[in-house]
Amino acid sequence: MGNVEKLMSDSFQVFLKEAPRHAQAWMGAVQNLEQVSALDKKTASLAYLAVMSVLHLESGIPFHVMLAKKAGASREEVISAVLIGLPAAGNVVTRALPIAIAAYDAPGDKP
């Protein structure tokens, strides 16, 4: 198992393995949305982390922190992205903070 797979949530790995046609369709949609986005990769990655934090999708945080870091995001930018939802969503976003920090600080986080 490579570094990328280690960072993927168990549920997403099961999705890829057990429903490959659905996963392929999903990933195609993700790629198409990335292509039409006006955001650069770093900004889009940080925005995605903010959304994941608000929606309590903590299992995907390590993988998406790796993508943000690869796109050039600093540790402080990742922290700010996780916490940007505080005014609208409240302190629930803080649940994602230790996960994001641990993922950012983890060695060997390259895809």
C-alpha cells in the first residue's frame, strides 16, 4: 500500500475496491470540476479542507491535507482553512484541527 492509500479513509478505499465503476464515474466528475474551477490548486485544496471540517468529514482530512501541502499550502494556511468556518458553523470545526495538524506534520506525506 502506497502513501496515498494510507492517507485515504477506509470507507473511500472500500468504495474504490468494491464499486469501481461508481468510483470511476465519481472521480471523473471530480476531475471535470477541477478543470472548470477558477481557483488554483492550493486555494481549491484549502477551500475543500474548510468544507470537510464544517461537514465533519474528518476521515478524509489527512488525504486532503497532503494535497494542499503538495500544492504549496503552509501549515498556518491549513490551520486557517480548517478554522475559517468558526463564525458560521461554530466550534465543531475544531474537531478537524488535530487531524489536520498531525497530517501536515507527518513524515513521508508525499503522494
